[in-house]
Amino acid sequence: MENVGAVVADKAVDATSLIDCIEAMNATAVIPPKANRKVLRSYDKHVYKSRNLIERFFARLKQFRRIATRYDKLDTRFEAFISIAAALIWLA
């Protein structure tokens, strides 16, 4: 398994068992705590803001019908088209 620096997620996945699992991987959990937690955890708000950029990238990537419906049967072709689509998004 690769080294993971941080796991960024929204409040919906704020569970103690998941955070313990992330910390067991020596990673940082960048997950805002739910309002009903008894002890509110701190999180890096600067890193969490980058989550929006990633979400928008995946939304634009799914606009390519070939990716959204997964027409390619081979993993290598699917991965190649994702690379092409990501390059087109980056250049736009």
C-alpha cells in the first residue's frame, strides 16, 4: 500500500472507527466533525478547501460520456482515456 498523507472527506463519513483506521495508516484525517459530537476534533481547514477543487474536477471528468458509462472493456484503455480527458480539462 502506498503512503497516504491525508484523507479528505466531508462530514458524512465522520465516524470514530474510520478515523482510527486512517490514523493506523499514519495519515491525517481532514474530516470536519459532525455538530453532534461530544468532543469536537480539529482539522486543517486549508487542506479541506482543496476538496472543492477535486470534486469539481471529477464532475467535469464525468461529462465525458465514455468515462461516465465505462464503454471501454480493458482497464488500460479506460485509464488512457481518463488521462486524455484530464489533459483536455487541464488545458481548457
